Amino acid sequence: MVRAEQGRGTYVRAPRQRVRRRNTERYQWEKDRVLLDEDERVKTGATEHDTGLTVDDLKFHAEYSQVQADTEMAAALQVEPGTSLLRRVYWTSSRHENAPLTVSYSYLPYDLVAANPDLLDAGKEPWPGGTQHQLYTLGIELDRIDDEIRARPPSPDEAELLDIDPGVSVLTVRKTSTDTTGRVVEVADVVMPGDRTELVYSHKLQRWKT
């Protein structure tokens, strides 16, 4: 509720934009949007879905680079170490705040993505329909997305970028996307400030047979 600044005193913290990710419905919502016309896809995206903000409320940042898969990422993507990957770093912030809402580090096999040169261009972001539509342009349909969630202290760079107060943890989601052939096509690590993020999951349970 309050924030202490050395040499300046203690101040009441201003309310921050909250993010509420309903991942169970979110991923299906993203998949359903893939088949919509671009005029419809461009109107809103996943961040708007999570925050209730509009496209005009948001600032988007994307950085692309080509990297080699280390041992951990090679195992996650089920490729050989040293395989070329497209690394994408995204963050989105409200125009009313400086700190990003989340930061995402996305990895895809480079040779897979290179089949559509537009997907190698960070200047094409934000892409209407997001990653699922980008994969659709390659003839890829996702079968499932697996999330692994952890809480940990932020790195110094994360604390500065996300404007996290001392003692606040981050939530991380390791998101693994698998296509209908069983191939892992994307691994993304989403880093979220723990003091203003909610993760909501709803699971439909099958009834007992009587």
C-alpha cells in the first residue's frame, strides 16, 4: 500500500493496472480468432483480453534475434542443442504507466518460421491474431498448450523493467505449444509482476457414470 524512497520519505502507492489471465479460455479464444478476417483480428488482442484495455490504451514493444538453442531450450523444443531459434522479446504497457504489464520471451525453430519471411520481421508486430495466427500462415494448427507456473525473486533487470518493489516476487509461466502432429512449435517464458497479476484457471470435470 505504501512505497518508501530513500531520502524522500514514504508515499501511498498509486493503483497499478492489473492483469487477469484466464488461460483456460484465453488460448481457445486466441485459436478461434485465427480464422477471422484481419479487420476483426486487428481490433483486439490477448493483452486487451487480460486487462479490459483497448488497443489505443497500449504501447507494444518487440525485439527479434537469431540465437542457438542451449541445452535447456533444446530439450523444451525437442531439438538438438545449437539449433537456430528465433528469439522474440515482447512487452506491452498501458499508455498511462511506464512499466510493462508482462514480459514474454518466445522461442521458435528458425527454419520453421523462415518459411514465411514476414514472421522474421519485428516491424510486423503487433501481429493481428498473435502467435497462433502466425503459425497458421505456416499451415500449423495447435493441439494443446501446456503451462508450468513458478514464483521466484525477480532478476535485477526484471525488477527495474517491471518497476517491482523490493520483496515482490514474479510469477513465471513456461508456455509450451504443441501442434496437431505432436511437434513442439513454440516455447515462451512469460514473466509477470506478482503484486498485480492474477492467474485464473477453470477446469470442467467429467461426471461419474451411474
